[in-house]
Amino acid sequence: MLYLVGLGLADEADITVKGLEVVKRAERVYLEAYTSILHVGKERLESFYGRPVIVADREMVESSSDEILEGADKSDIAFLVVGDPFGATTHTDLVLRARELSIPTKSIPNASILNAIGETGLQLYNFGQTVSMVFFTETWKPASFYDRIRENVSIGLHTLVLLDIKVKEQSLENMARGRKIYEPPRYMTVAQCAQQMLEIEEEKQENVYSEDSLVIGCARIGADDQAFACGTLRELCDIDLGAPLHSLVLLGKRAHELERDYIKSFAVDATTFDNSWEKYHGKS
Amino acid sequence: MLYLVGLGLADEADITVKGLEVVKRAERVYLEAYTSILHVGKERLESFYGRPVIVADREMVESSSDEILEGADKSDIAFLVVGDPFGATTHTDLVLRARELSIPTKSIPNASILNAIGETGLQLYNFGQTVSMVFFTETWKPASFYDRIRENVSIGLHTLVLLDIKVKEQSLENMARGRKIYEPPRYMTVAQCAQQMLEIEEEKQENVYSEDSLVIGCARIGADDQAFACGTLRELCDIDLGAPLHSLVLLGKRAHELERDYIKSFAVDATTFDNSWEKYHGKS
């Protein structure tokens, strides 16, 4: 059996009791380490589980899935995923490959950013589709998020924006030369995301959102030191919320007054908050 | 400290290691038992935790929150919530009351139906806002879900429909006479939900969806015996998916072919599935 085990969001103790049982009895334990990260390292997990953990990078999962699945028809393999196994789409391939090999699969669910974003005080049923923001380069600024946000905005819903992480990536030069030299990991910050959002709005000028749209910057949700900052997009271009992971919510116009009271406690500036709320979210 | 501890979806072992530690050391442990249910009873939880659990019904949480919060300024109180603490909105009042009393609060996240719905094979980023379906009566057929679904449909997104549960409810007569006699619990089935959806569409005739729209009926997601059935709304009016809890997904037109391949394995009739897919979701 191939078990996809959700690890939750923060540290080694966020695994479920059921998940921990699977890890303890599995033949081999892999940790998917390129779509998200915990706030603790592999060593901490190994000491908590009392057994070795194999870090699976993108290359391994995408090119050597048969190595991961080796023997899973006879014994149990645990594939650990930060958050919930369904949060990322990249594991579908591994599951489909397992099915081709007639290996049964099972998921052990856990918290994901999609529900933990409720820590902001925003109501989960007021969220539209989730979008992703990737690091822009000089020549590559994918803006499909802009159309998805427009759709959410058109029906008044909040948008959760998930931010890019780059782990074990090669520079173009090293890739071209076939050198397996990897860049240091990079995690997009709330400030970078806000800047890129404004860059695209300035380019398209379709008023999907604007400099004074209210957003909430989120850092390390689920951890003891989780942090939030609520302000305008322009204000959050300069915010520093510390260590990763970060995410961001663009407030929909259907926001409720109870939500306002909750998020105002994170406001970087109460006056600009009130102004933007009144402008976009009705009678403050 | 007031801890809101997510229990996950199926049984006693879906709690996180962190959550279990809180439960074991808390002064008192409450189980919220009216917005959702686990597939195991209170006794199973008590034996797993090694301590008593107080069942908190709606009346207690809404009218006697100070009783729950008693002493939480000095010691820890655990309030257990099926799924994730943020899944239901009804606990906001308890948290706000705690804040009024200067009692710190903390959530221990867990899986919720909002991410576990990924078990269907549908991509979570293709979902719009979540809606709720309540039991209709002769005189009360709230249809606000219809407008929310229309919004999701307009931008091609899937809609997760959460189904009503009635636990410890009084009949109107018993309520009027002040008799604390409670009706047996009721859990809405996929078939009842599909019937009510069609009833409203027939009444409104605005073509938000139709008899041959594709939906997925889901039962006991997260449990070993979870079950799915994919078919037209009309087909699912007669489906029996067994014990609760049930939920339903109305497929958005933006559904991807990979999603199709996955959900077709649950099809109640491959031919009607193909017909509806071709009609609403493009080149099959």
C-alpha cells in the first residue's frame, strides 16, 4: 500500500495519530520537500518517528516514482506531504502510477492552508477559488492569477493566494550545462506577492483590484508564531512578516462586519483600513 | 487557555499528536456534537483519551458558554470540534466570549471536508464557494444556495454542498410547550439533497443546473468505507450511499480531463456520464 500522509502545517506533532502509526510501521518513509515545508527539519522528524526519512525532491518524484513505489505491492510505503495530501496537485502522478502498477493507495488527511486560513477570522464559505503566485523573472510574468481573481472579485469573494517556493532549483546556466548545482531555497514573501500583484494591475489596468484594496498577509499559519498583517496592497508591499511560509488573502467585497472586527486587529494602520473598508466593503 | 481542537473526519485516531496532548492535560474536555459527527461514539473517544468527555449540544454552547469557559483563565479547557475548528462558523461566538473574558484561545487545526473533498479526484483550486443545504419543510425552503451556485457556475467552478444534520432538535409542538423532548437525529442524504436541488430549479427555472447536470455524491469521506457515486442530479435522487455523513459536489464546466478520468470510476452509468460530460464539459 502507498500511504499519502498529511503532516499538517507547523511541526512534527501536527501529524495525526493514525498517520504516525502508518509512519512507524511503513517499510520506507519519504518526505515530499518541494511544494511546501514544515518549520522543523528532517532530523526532528526522524527523531520523533524513531526512524529514517528519505527526502524526495521534485526530480525523484517526477522521474523516479518507480523507485518510491518499489515493493509497495507487498509492504507499506509512506509518502509524507506537508499540509494535506490533496493540497498539492503534483502527487496525482504518483497515485496514477501506483494504480498502473496495481498498488493500492490511501490518504491520511490533515489540515491544509485552505482551511487553516480561517485563522485570519475570515469565513471559509466566503472564499472563491484559490490561486498561485510564482516568482516573476525579467521575461516571464505569468498573470493567469489575475483572471481568476477577477472572477472571485466579480462575485464578491475572498481570494487566497498561495506563494511560490523554490527548493533545489538550478540556475538556467547550470541547467544548460547539466551541472547539478542548486540555488539556495527561496520562499516568496507577502511583500513580493503584493508588488507582483500591483505590477500586473498597472500593466493591465482593468481595475480587478487597486493600490488601496485590502489584503491580509499571513505568515507561518498553524505555528505558535503565526503572524498576520492587514492593510492595503500598497502598504503590504513593504511589510516584513519574517520567516516563511507566507500567503495572502485579497478581501472580497462581500466581507461581513464580524470579519471586519476580527481582521482590523491586525491592521497596520487603522485609518487606511477604515478608508478602504468604507470604499470597497460598504457601510463601515 | 481555551483550545479548539480539530478531530478530523472519521474516528478517534484522526486527532493530531498535538491535539491529543492538549486533551490529555486539559482540565475539562468538551465535544461539540451538533454541527458534525465522527463515526465513533463518545465512549470510544473517552477510552482512547483515558478521560471523560462532556458532550456540548447547541443549547450549551449558545446559552451556557460561560460554563464551558469556567476556569479557563487559570487552566486549559479543550473544546473538540469534528473536522477543523474553522469549518463551522458557530464557534466564533465562543471565541469572542473568551476574548471578552480575557481568556486566550488557540486552535489545533485538522482536516476538514473542505480539503478532504479532494478524495473525489477533483482539484481543490477548481472549487468556488461552499454552500449549505438545510432540510426543507412544507413551508420553509430556503434557496439562497441557488444564487451562490449560480455564481460558481458562472465562472465554471465546482460547488461543494454541505448537508444539514439535525441533532437533539425539538418538534415545533414540543418547543412551543417547553417540553425538552428531542427528535431522533437526522442526517441529510445525497438523494435528499439532489431532490431539493431539483425542486428549487423547477420552481425558479433559471437553468443554474438541470436534471442531467453531473454531480458526485460522497459518503463518510475520510473513513475506510468512504463511498462516492457520480451521476446526473436525476440519477442521484435515488442513490443510497448508506450511513452519514454525506455531501455533494456539483461539477463546474471548467472540469479537466484528468478529473473526468478519476470521477468516471464512480459513475453510476457510464453512458449518461459520457452524455452529460459532452453536453456540459466540452470534448469528451
